[in-house]
Amino acid sequence: MTMNKEFLTDRVSDLLAGSGFSVSDRCYVRPRSFDLAARQGGLLLILKILSNIDGLNEKTAVEIRRLAKYLSGNPLLVGEKTRDHGLEGGVVYFRYGVPTVSFTTLADWIVEDVPPLVYAAHGGLYVKIDGRLLRKLRLESGISLGALASELSVSRRTVSKYEIERMDTTIEVALRLEELFGQELIKPVEILEPAAPVSGGGEHIDDRVLSHLAEIGFDVFPTAQSPFNAITQKEDLVVLTGVGKFSSTMLKKARLMSSLSIVTRTFSAVIVDGESKVGRVEETAVIESRELERIGKTSEFADLMSEKQDR
């Protein structure tokens, strides 16, 4: 039976927390590009969770990948099905460059330390093989490229590409190779490989507050589907930055940003248009726009955040 999104999100959160991850509060803000952030040591996951992975559109995928890039993390989509069939266990799928796995595959990887060996691409399921080991075994066995190609019903050029790891193969061919040489040749799929390239930076900043942060020296990366309006960065200073009026909605976002900043090891701040009744919400600094206008350096902004958070 397919799990709905809410139940699946709870299961993912519980699985990660039970495996030693620090897990953020769930992101209930709409629209949202991600649902959870989770960290274990140097591994940071930015997670999107959907019952049907076809629900991830390109715009949302691009934002998840950008967030992961700016936060030095890895994007991951966890789902249950695609179209009208379930995701297979031990298989990594990709949606607009975001690695995608089932709950079972995630559990095997996180809890059992059993990484997936298969990935889905156009035309079917494929595996990566250890080309250097394949070449070593072939030469030690005295088998020519042509003979091995004939045994596998592929071309000599294809076998050559296997050996220099410029071509992956089907499960059937990989298993035949392992049978022939009596050794494991299939390599795990690297879920945490560098994410697919994503354009970033250079966006037009039309918000007055974010423009001021850029003017004083921050790199500003606006977001469209996050509980914060931008990630602002100056060297090692990374700030989840929200902008808005003081309201109950702003307070909810500030609490969520606090949870996210703890897990992502960043700072968080909300710039309030007008007067604020508080100076901080948990770990999120609340800064009035008039206070920001007096700041001319990134170091002064960092000092103001520290002052707010120490109160």
C-alpha cells in the first residue's frame, strides 16, 4: 500500500532521527521546495518527500539543488511511486538532477549501510562496474577484448568503454561478467555524488532589504519556495534571511528558520518592515529595517545578529 505524503514524511524523519541524524522541524510553509533538513556529521541532506515522485517539477528541483549547493549539502527526493507503479528497492532514480529513492532504499542505505547498486535511466535499469578491476581480471585470464565481447554479445568498443568506465551496463551483462570472473564488479551508486550542475547567482534582486544586504558586501541568493527569502553569504558567514512584516506568520517562519539554521550550521535572521515586539525567536535574530539601514558592513550585521541572539 502506498503511503501518503504526511505519513511518509513522518517515517523518513523518524528513520533519520533514530539513525543519529539531527532533523529539522518540518517545513509547512507553502510553497515549499523541501520538507526537511537532516545532518549527521559532515553529511547534510536537503529532503523533498512525495508519494508520487512525478509531482516534483523542474522549478522546485532547481531550487532544491541550489539550496543544497549554497548550504554545502546534498539534495534527495524520497518517494513511493512513479506514474502507476512503485519505486523498486535498491534503485536510484533521478528527477531533474535530484537523486530519488524509495523509503526502503533509504532505510537500507542509512540503517543497514547497504548502498543501492542500480540506477534508472532512459531505457531501463543500469549498473556501474569497476572498469579497472574488469581489465585486470580479463588480462590475467588471457581473454581478448574480442572474445569477451563475443561472450557478452556486445562490441569490442563497448567492452573497451566498460574498462575505462565511460559506459555503464545492464544488470544482466554485469551479472554475466561477475559469473565469468568469479568476483564482484558492480559498484554502488553514489547518491552523494556532486549534484548536477545548476545555474546560480546573477538573479535580479528587486527587494529593497536584500538589495541593501548585497550593497554592504553579501552574496545574496534569492529563493522562491522556502521559508526564508534568501541565503546571504560572506565567506564563512551564511545567513538564512527572511523579510516581512511582524505577524504570527512571520513568527512561525522564524521558528522554522531557527530549527533549519541549527541543522544546517548557519545563522538565521528576519528583517522586519516596521517595529518588532521581539529581538529574537529562538535562534533567529529579528532585526528592524531601520536598524539594517544604519549598517554599512557585513561585520556590523554579524555583530547585530549576535547582540540580538544574546538577549
